[in-house]
Amino acid sequence: MIDTINGTPFTIQFVIAKLRDAGINGGCLPKNLIDFDVKDMTNGSAFMSHIYKLTFHWKSDIGLPQTLILKVPGVSNVKEFVSKAIQEGTNLSVSKDIEVLPQVQVETEMFLEAAHSKEILFYQLFSSYDKGIGLKMPTFYYGFEYSRKHTNGLIIMEDMTPFAITTKMIPGFNDQQVLAVVSELARFHSASWLHPDWTETISNGPISQPFIDHCKEMTRSLKQIKPEWFDKLVDAVMPCFTTEWTEAVVYNCDKYGIPPSLVHGDLWAPNVLWQKDEQNNATSEVAAIIDWQMVHTGNPAEDLARLLCINTSGEYRRKNTKRVLQYYTEKVTEFLGKQLFTLDQIMDAYNHALPFITQQTGFGAPMYYNMDSVVGTSADRDSNRLELLSRTRMVFEDALDFISSNNL
């Protein structure tokens, strides 16, 4: 009997075979399985992938996983996704104000083909680098490339939900959590400097001007959401939306006096898992950093800027940036056993990342503004929206400050 896993083209027999290939033996056999359950953890609304939790009911479960995560890549319609995200709760007409070009849809498909493959390569390579380093990521069992030409794209990995949990982007991370993530970033970045051969396998794709142009259009919609803040400010930050500023974070050579590092590239709250306490609340101990589809070589400060700009208040970020970067510098020195760069150098790298973070923030904020998972559904929704826009405004202001003060 062949049992298809609901919502996927895969069978339970296929998954069990891949677990055995990964070294899980003993009772890891179809004949030892009574039944299984599958739950779509993304509720069918994912943009780049569906995440399924697979629960096994074994006859004998000694040494066998009770649950697994299946990550099935696939691109939903870009315009439908953007339209739903922006139109709900606003008066924007996406068909007029946000033009999603067919080329963007095609490039998104092409991006996912590369991104999914890079995530697989990341898990394969950095799992082998992890000896004695202690990188916090899920156990990886299997991966196969995504393509528009077939439906075989898949990642099978450890399910960490029994002991780990995410937090919301708003209110975001507290100070202890920020430092905990910084420490783990320093560990990942240091592993990439200790094993530079990974750059021969995980390459940076071409920078997409059409996507940058799409980010500009998304950013302009902020004028209609809160014109008193963004009417003039959005126009002022448009020079940030260039390939030159993307190249300030995506590169393969030394910049700012720092060798290129592994960059996660999408460091927001849903991609950090925290250990649970006895009440199932998040602690300040990182369980794992997940979702490495945006991984690339380049500016290590991109991850630090993304961490602070997206997941903390603007006030916290402005007050604590230097202290956080000093802590990061110390942790890298600790992990490498030598000083690789100075505080001034990583601060320079951070400042040069801000215009690119402006691109990301301007693109994301109009969508986050209407995402229940970000701004909530309760009485706090309005204040959370205001906090989101405040973070966005302050990122824009600081990017402009850096550009103008350095005549860039």
C-alpha cells in the first residue's frame, strides 16, 4: 500500500526510505508504522514554501523520530500574495498602485530554484563543519532541488517544535535575546571564515533590478498608509534602491577590512527558534536559526542590521547598536581565537548595509502592516502597526543620515 502525504506529492514510504538513507535504521521501516498524521504548519498561505509537520505512530519507537518537518518549496502567485497583503485594511488599489510584472513572477520562480538549492547546500556543508563548533540548526535528513519542471523539491529535517518556539516580530526580541542571536550569528559567521571552501559551492546569484524596482513600488505605498511620515521620506530614500547598494552586502571579496562571510539574509523573528520554558514560553536561549533560503556571501553586518532594524524598536536600536556590535566583535574574536576586525570596521560595514536594509524594510512593511502574524488581531493591532511604521521610518532616516553625512 502506498500512502501519499496529504498536500504533497510524496509518500510515507519515500520519507521512511530517506530517513534510512540518512542513517536512521532499526525499526525505521514501513511495516513498523501503524499510522501517521500530517499538519500544514503554514495553513496553506505560504509564499515560498509549505511547511508540513509529520507525526509517526510506530509499533516500536525506540531510536526513531516521533515527528519530522517537510519543507516543500513552491511559489504562489506574486500579485495575489501582494494584493492580499496590502489591500486588506487599506484603500489601496494594487492593480493601480503596485504593478507586479510578469517578469517578477518568473524571476521569483528562478530565485526559488536557486534559493532552495542553496539552503540544501548550506545544511549539507555546515552540518559537516559543525564538529566542535555547536551551530544551532535543525538536523538535516534529505534535500532535493526545486524546479518549475517537476514537483520533487523537498527538505526533510528535524522537528524542533516539541521544545522550541518562535516569538513575534512585534514587540520583538528583548535585550538578552538580541545578544543571544548575536552570539549565534558570530558562531555561524566564524564557521564560514574557518571553512572558506563553502564559497566555492554556494554562489551569489545575479542582482535583479526588476525586483529592486518592485521594492520601490511597494515602498511608495507607505505614502498612502501614513502620508504625514512618508510623503517626503519615501522620495528621499529612493536612491537607496540601486544595485550598487545591494552590492554593499552581496559580494565575494574583502570589504570594509573584513573577509566575506556567510550571511543568513532573512533574519526576522519567525526564523529564530527559542528554547521553551516549563510554561511553554520562549526563553533567551536560541534553539536554532532556520530558513536559509536567502543565504549568500557578503557583509556579515547585514545580518546584524536586519536583526536590529526589523526585530527591535528604533529607540532600542539607536541606543544599543554600538554595544551590540562590540559584543559581536568580541564573540567572533573568541570563536576564531584571534581578532579578525575592529569595532570601527564592523560599524562601517553596518552603516553601509543600511541602504539595503531600507530596500528590504520598504518592501516588507506594507505587507506586514496587514499580516495578522505580525500586527495581531486584538486591541493591540493599531499600536503594533504604529510600531512597525516607526521602525520603518527610523531605518529610512538613519540610512539617509549615513548617505548624506558621507556624501554618498
